[in-house]
Amino acid sequence: MIRAIDLTRPLSSHSLSYPGDRSGLCIRRVDIGDPDCLVSELTRLDLHLGTHIDAPLHFIPRGVSIADLGTPLFPAVLIETPEDTIGPESIPDDVNGCAVLFDTGWTKSPDEPGYFEGYSTLTQEAANLLVERGAALVGFDTPSADTVSMELGFPIHRTFLAASIPIVEGLAGFDRLREVNCDHIWFGAFPLPLAGVEGSPIRAVAFVVEGQKIRET
């Protein structure tokens, strides 16, 4: 039996945009003259809010936009690591064509001011190795693939996106995934088909076939 496990963080009007100093979501109710009909309108939505995907256009001029990414769906490799700095020794050999998902144990919510502080990040060597070994997508339970610092220039983003590897940030729910008895995982990232933009909130879903042991690295 195939089971879908949601890896998406809930969003609210309290969810914070990078770097954590403002709300990234505002919804208002629209009065259309019918008291029984509820209509909502997004008046503000940060496209990099919560669980979201970065397309190459985010850092690569004339790169692929969100609409051109389609709906990425790849076999997945889950890497459980508590390290503050994730080095090349954490990267398995066989990631070619896979979504590589990093479970660092980051549990803070986008509604908390500390969401953008103190999370784990990849080293440049680890990022280079993922590109070399053919990763198709890289995902994190943290708010960013890079340290939150404009001065550093976001080198990990640039490495992946220059290689046409989309980045998913803000994943959640890996504990639910570990509870499932399975061997194979497929990871789906479903963005809004927004033309000409570089990012989108997504519904992130792991698809598993129950009854076999999960494969972790």
C-alpha cells in the first residue's frame, strides 16, 4: 500500500519571512454579499516562506523559473544528521537522480523568532560532492541551505542552482517518516506554477510503500 506523508510546515499570519523580522503571510476575508459564502484573499505571500522550493532563477540569471520546474518527483535518500556543519563524509555514494533530504532535527517553527538562527548547514565540499554525484534535488528541514548572512553571498545556493538542482527548504515531519516501515521513498515537491518567479511555497510529500524497512543513511 502506498502512503503519502506530509513534510510541510503549517503557515499562519505569524509565520516569519527571512531574516525573521516580519510576517510573510497576510490573508483577509472578502465580502461578496453572501453571508454563507467564505472567500479569502492573499494580500501578502512571501514566496520563500515556510516549506518552499528555490528554482535556479533565484540566483542564476536567465535560469529556470518555478513554472518551468513542473512538479519534481524523485526517489529519495534520507540523511539523518545532528551535525552543526554537514561535511562530505555524510554524503552517500549512490545519490544519482535522487532527492537528497537532510533531517537535522530542526524543530523550530517559522512562527518563532529563532527559526532563522543556529541551524545546521552544508560545507562547500559537501555541496560540491552532491553535484558531482548527480543529486536531482536537495532538501533541508532548516530554513536555508546557507547561513542567513547576505555578506557570505549564499555559496551553497549558487552551487546547487548553477547545476540546475532545485533546493527545498523548511521541511518538517521526518519523525513521521521514520515511523513507517518501508524501504523506498519518493519525494514530491509541488509548487504553484508561477511564471517568471524564482520560488514558491510547496506541499512537500513523501510517498512510501509500507511493509518494508525504510532506507536511511
